Amino acid sequence: MPPDAAPRAAGERRVILLGCTGSIGTQAVAVIEHLNALHARGESEACFRVVGLAAGRNAEQAFAQAARLGVRRVALANGDGAAAAPRGVEVLRGASAAEQLVRETECDVVLAAMVGSAGLPATLAAVELGRAVALANKETLVAAGELVVAACVRSGARLLPVDSEHSALWQCLESCRQEPCTLPPLNALPRGVSRLILTASGGPFRTWDARATHDATPEQALRHPTWQMGPKVTIDSASLTNKALEVLEAHWLFGAGVERIGVVVHPQSIVHSLVEFADGSVLAQLGANDMRTPIQYALAHPARPAGVSRKLDLAAVGTLEFVPLDREKFPAIDLAYDVIRRGGTAGAVFNAANEAAVEAFLARRIPFGRISGLARDALREVGVWPLRTLADALAAEGEARRFVERSVAR
């Protein structure tokens, strides 16, 4: 690996940002700059140096970040040559550029925030190398959780959840462990924990009837009531597929079976998740709707320096509601439980079929209500086989995508 160009400062953590130009990536830059400002004032022990950036096609923004942060290596999966790289910046290009960046650049933490399965090889590479992975990419564990967890066991790598729901579960579990604190992935839930409960906002169609939801337009589905996210994640949130993916993540992060992962609708998105104990007690983690909080928790862990996020004002929130999930209107959650039971490549099939269906919906080729149906049909028609290598997951994803394309064309 190339040597670091700059000497290592005391308490410094070197970071690679995968998906640097997306919503999570840009917020991570803000968190890192905030933490470094705290360090400069003597208010935080850790400081952060970004040593690599990876993006899909937004070369101009990635290069601007590189200049701002003093980064010398940038990976672009689809970036064209129109934008000029800053002087002294090495540019890696192509579908494998992010993985190459991870394998060739010394670092301590990889923030995995590339949307979809594009970030899977780079994230798996980081785990194989024993790096800490701040995981904001759901698809990594959904499509290849079995491989990632096994690689963590071999390398000693730890997964630092960045999703607000999994960060909440992590924080609640850390506060109650009888053994010394252990980072995910866990083989099983700690003793005395009976259930993990993920909260879902219910999305823009929470109060709509089934027919209106089925016929919703992309513009309606993109109007999320509480979170600002990219289009793919926002559509997933509208169908509650986002929550289905989080059920699968929770299974792999915390060693929880189907019967020990629940979902409840919480429109305010203030309670991010809950942990239920055998004695009937329930711990919840609350916070403002601001992704910078879980990003900072993952990067600064185990310390809790002053936050960059806005503070939660419970009096201003007023009421916290919890209502049952409508499983008939939102069938994706039950699909997630089916994926856990089936194992193997089921997660890869589910993930890729959903990605392809969302693309078709945004292109106005299918109605909103067909998204989950196509994922269900793919699981039935494509089938499931053992997951032994990354190639197995990628092959399953390819089969699922082709199935959805044929189905949409018909």
C-alpha cells in the first residue's frame, strides 16, 4: 500500500468515504469537520483525516471535496473526464475503482455509503482487511450478510451501524450488556434481551387507502414526511422496503432471528428503535431527525463529544404515536422475514429485484404497487442457492434484475 503522505497525528483516525457525494457522504464531511474543530479546541481526543473518496459519477463534487479536505486519492465508478482533478490527486476510474481504493489505501475506518449493490465489493474488501466499517449501505448485509459476518470473524473487523435505527439498537444494547462492550456483528442477542423493535415513519402513504397507494405517482412517493434522502432510498421508505432491508440488517448485525425482530409505525421518527427485555422493560433511543447524529456516534465511538446535530426538544414534539404496521398494504416486511428463513442468496435476489423495480417505477413503467410484488415474484421464480462467494451474490442479483426487466417488459 502507498505510504501516507502526511505524518500521523496523535489520536488521528484515517477515513475513506465511499459514496462521498451522496446524502450520507456529504453529512459525514460536515461531521468530520465538526469533530476536527472540537479537537483543535481541545474538546475531543480524536481527529480525522480523510485519505480517500469514492463516488459514482459526480466527479466535480468529489474533486471539490478532495481539494477542501486535502485528499490525494479519488475513485470514480462512472465519472467522465470533463471535471479536472486538483493538482496532486490520483484518480482511479471504473467499476472496481472503489474496491481498489480500499485495498490500496491505509486507513482505520471506511464509511460505506454507496447506494445499492455498487458498494458491496469495496465494503467486503474493507472487512476482509480488518478495517472498522461505518455501515450506511443496507445492501451490503442484505445481499451478502453471511459473507460479511464470516469475514468479520476471520479478520476481527467491526461494523459500526450508521442507519439511525441500527445505531439506536446499538446504543441501547451497549447500555445494558452484562459482558464487556462488544461491537457488532454479534452471534446472538445479549442475555436478557427478548426483542428488537424497529420504528418506521410509515412514509407518505401511511394514511392512504390501498388503491390510492397502489396508483401513487413518483412525485407523491418522493414526498417523505420526515427525512430528506436520495430518490432510491425515499421510494424504499414509501413502500417500507427500507424497513424490510433494516430488518435484514438487524438480523446480521445483532444475531436476532425472525421472531425477535419487530416493526412498529412511529410517524414522528423521534424514537429511532427500541430494545425489549425479558423482564418487560423497554429501552428506547430518541433524537432529532438528523442523520449527523448516528454518523458522529459511529465515527467518534466510544467517545461522545459535543454533537453537530440540533438538539431534541420534547416539549416542541408534544406527542409520540405508535400504531401497528399494515402488512397488507406494505408487504415488504413479511418478504424480509421470508428472506431470513430462506437464507443463501435470497437477500441478493430480494435486494436486486427491488432496485430494478424502483428504477422501473421512477421511469413510470410500473405502478407503485408493483414494486413489492416484483420482489416477491423474483424470490419465487429466480430461486435461492447457497451463498459461498461474492460471485454467488452478484449472480443472484443479475438473475433477479433480468427477471424484473422481463416482467416489466411483459
